[in-house]
Amino acid sequence: MDDVNNESKSNPQASFVVVANRLPVEQVTNDDGSTTWRTSPGGLVTAMEPVMKNQDGAWIGWSGAPGEKLDPFEADDIKQVPVELSQDEINEYYEGFSNATLWPLYHDSVAFPEYHREWWDAYVKVNQRFADAAAEVAEEGATVWVQDYQLQLVPKMLRDVRPDLKIGFFLHIPFPPGELFGQLPWRERILEGLAGADLVGFQTPEGAANFLRLLRTRMNYQVQRDTFTTPDGRRSRARAYPISIDVQMFEDLARSPEVKARAKEIRDDLDAKTVFFGVDRLDYTKGLRQRIRAFGELFKSGELDADEAVFLQVATPSRERVEEYKRLRDDIELLVGRINGDMGRIGRSPITYLHNTFPRSEMAAMYLAADVMVVTPLRDGMNLVAKEYLACRPNNDGALVLSEFAGAALELKQAYMVNPYDINGMKNTTLQAMNDTAANKRRRMRALRRQVVTHDIKKWASDFLGDLDPDMKPDEG
Ligand code: ADQ
């Protein structure tokens, strides 16, 4: 171990290390042309912040720029350890194997997963680079928390050289059943990779169960409840830790006079009795095609009156270089254009569609302006949008329409639940959510909010880290 530590004089040493595809900061260019690092807003950063600050933490990740070679630096009291990715590696490891193989495969194959041996080779190589960086940065006995599907080989690679570490892994997306996972030509390598962790976290018990079943049936590991034993006799666990959001931050925003005023402005601009709202990354897993079709039919049949109701859909630009995402964008824009062309009139469109990213305060204002939130993914690890909407409704009004295929559905049982493949069912439930009595809506909203308020992002992090290392006290400080 000492060898590893001695070789790494240029790198900081840390007792707590997060390993994620991206660093939690992004480079911004100032007016004078100089550049600085700014924390990129995100749930994971917020969750980790208190832990990182208490624990002398380091974060290993890619800066976001191709071929950029950077020394470790400090930003926001967190040691940032950049890992370099060449343009080819971005194409093959990130856009290829991560986003065009694993992403569709793990989401029920709702798009066709592509299998290319060169992509796999790049995935192995890049995972090794992240593991090497973690091995250098982690001090003796440190806790290392590896994040998500881009880095599933890291736990084992890291354990091979640093058996002294406590290694956790969390998968933010679903873990598929064996019948799907079995397609993957490198399935055993991925299972072994993940099993290198002491604790493997999933969004849902179903994901954990799928993983444990595969360890038993494909790898012949001994499995007992949530515990598995690797061939070298090490015992690890796989469990569900449903991720959440910074509830307080969203609630404070929603209560602020600025956000309230902005919400009123949005409503005035939309000028409708009922505002339906959807906001998603522009991703084929989010069920946008089905949702927009359902709204198109509701407006066409007159069940929704374009003079009284409006559907605001915000789609965040995402993975724009991947073919499937380009196609999706074209499809959505065609669909929206057609519906507005057929059913709109001068100065009035039934669907307001925005392809843009917004600051948190604007997101909160939109949540506050929405009477009915529509979250209809075909498959989703959790879905934070649903939870953010609830956090922004401290008055217990509004309604949440939620797909049963979002991980969040397991916790948010009082939502108006839909199967996004069933367009008629989705139309009926959306109308029901709009027309339900105020008392019913309030009752549902109160229960939903109670769940989210008592299960926020801090609880998620401390539950996971508490199980990984009972000596760690992530909540202190
Ligand atoms: P995502 O697939 O990205 O996350 P989601 O959980 O809904 O999906 O999170 C999206 C985040 O982006 C939310 O925090 C939302 O506020 C933000 N966002 C969306 N549109 C935006 C816009 N136009 N402008 C600004 N912000 C916007 C993956 C998994 C999920 C899992 C999360 C966390 O796919 O299932 O819940 O990770 O584990």
C-alpha cells in the first residue's frame, strides 16, 4: 500500500473519495477571458457536500472537456482530481458503451442496445484509469464511493490493488432482470466488477434482487438475503437506497417572493385555467412520445379545451451527439408542431414546448405554476423531477401523475399512477387528476409530501454511508 501512496506525491490524499464520471464543477469563462470553476448544480453534489467537507474528501471525475489534462485542484472546499478522456474515449466509452449499450439495455431495451467490442475495450481502459486515480488518492483504510453505470468495473479493479479500502457503489439507473442483462457479451465481467464493492446500492429492491439473483445463477456466488460471498470468501451486501433531493432547498425557493412572483408571471403568460407540466432530459426513456400523443388526443377529442388548458413541456438538451437522441428530438418536434398546427389558433397553442436548460429558481417557479405535473417515463431509476415538484408544493395543492415504471412510484404511492404504454389509461388518469376534488388532491399531496420531506438526500447519503462504514458520521458538522 505504501508504494501506492508514495508514488502519488502530486495527488492529494483523502479519507473519503467519490468516483463519478463527471467532476461536480464546470469551467466558466469570465468577462475578461479568464476561467474559474463553478459548482455544477446537481443532487449528488448537494448530497455529498456535508460529507466531503467533514471527511477531507476528494472527488475523482472527468472535467467535461476532451483531451484536457489537469492537475488536481481545490474548488468549493473539495479536492478535485480530474481524469483525462481523449475524444476517442468520449466516443467509445461514454457515448458508445455507456450511453448506447448500457443505458438502453438497463432501461428495458426501450431502444436497441448496440454491442461493439471496441466500445467495451475503451470502457475497460477508462474504468482502469478511474480505479488507478482512486487507488492513488485514497489514504490507508479510506472509504471510496463509486457512482453509476459508467464505472461498474471500478470496484473490483480498485479492490485488486487496495484491499484495505471500504468500497461502495451506487447505481442511479435500473438494474435489469437476468433475461435482459444476459444479452451483454461481457455480463460476467460487469457482475464481478460490481461485486468488488463492500456495499452495492440500487434505487429499488427489484434492482438489488435482480443483481443478487444473477450473482447466484451466473456466478455461482453464495447469496443469503442481501448478502453475497465472493469466491475469495469476502462477504458484501446489495440493497436498495432510493435517492432523493434537497427538499429544504426547493421548498425555500418555492416560498421565496421572487419565485412566487415568477410563477404568477408564467401563469399569466400561459393564460390557462389548468397548466399541465412536464420537464425531462430529452431521453427516449422518459416517455415523451407517448405523453405528447396522449395530450394531442385529449385536445383533439375536446376532452381538453385549448382555450382552458395548456401543456408546458420542457425538454433539456441531452446527449446530442448520439444518433438515437437526434432522432428523438426530431420526432418530438414534429409531433408538437403537428398538434399545435392542427389544434392551435393565432396566439394560442395547446402545447408550449421549450428545448432549454433553466436555473433552479426558474424550475421551482414552473413547478409552482403547474396544476398537474406529468411524469411518465417508460423506465426510470428513480426520477427526481417528481420529488422536486412535491417539494415545491408546501401548500399541499397540485397533483402528480406518475408512471408506475419510475423507481419513485414505490415511494410515491398516492400519486395518480399510470402505465405510459396505455395511452387511453394515461388520458383518463390525467383527466382524473385535473378534475378530482380539491380535498382529494390535498389528501394525496399531503401524504406524498410527508414521504419526500422525511426522506431527503441527506438521509439517502447517511443511510448508504452508515451501512458501508458505521464509523463514518456523515451528518455531523
Ligand atoms: P435523470 O435521468 O437525469 O437522472 P431525473 O432523476 O429526473 O433524471 O433528474 C433530472 C434532473 O435534471 C432534475 O434534478 C431536474 O430538476 C433537472 N432538470 C431537468 N430538466 C431541466 C432543465 N430544463 N433545466 C434545468 N434542470 C433540469 C438519473 C436517473 C434517474 C435518477 C437520477 C438520480 O435516470 O432515474 O433519479 O439519475 O439518481
